[in-house]
Amino acid sequence: QVQLVESGGGLVQPGGSLRLSCAASGFIFSYYTMRWYRQAPGKERELVASISSNGGITNYADSVKGRFTISRDNAKNTVALQMNSLKPEDTAVYYCMRYENNDWGQGTQVTVSS
């Protein structure tokens, strides 16, 4: 069955960095667009970043442009989100998502606080 397992979340100080990873299984990873979403308490889930099947096209929310980088390794069936210059408003649960089939991981908590 399809599985998306996120890891790498945690507590970080403002200005710090984290790298999230999502391990995919149960489907041909290289065929699909992958996305990262996040959901902060009391807010709707929002799209953070997207990457095309071959990694050639990436898109970002305005709020993270220049700070976050999405990447993928189709040989390892993983998609990553490098997050730099983190701000308290980046605090949220971050989810990995397979776009075409609307499959979601369980999420990983990111907390940015001093």
C-alpha cells in the first residue's frame, strides 16, 4: 500500500534550519508530483512547496520563497524540504503529499521558538 513517512521535525530557534524528509513506498515514485503542506493551529492547511516528477519544476508559497528548498531523489524515493531562516510563523505540522492521488503522510511537527 502507499506510504508516505515524514521525519526531521523538531524544535528550533528563530533563524535556525531544519531538513524534513519524506520516504515514499507502494508506488512508482518518479511518476508523481510531490508536495509539502503545513497546518498551523487554528489555520487551514496551506501548500508550502511542490516539485514535478523529474524535479525540474519547483514552486513555493510566497511566505517561504528564498528560505525553503524542495528537492527529491527518485533513486531513493524521497522528497525533502530544506528550511532555513526559520520564523515563529513557520510553526506547524508539515505533511508530505502525492499530488495526483491525494495521498498524505502522517505529518511531522515543526516548532520555531526561542
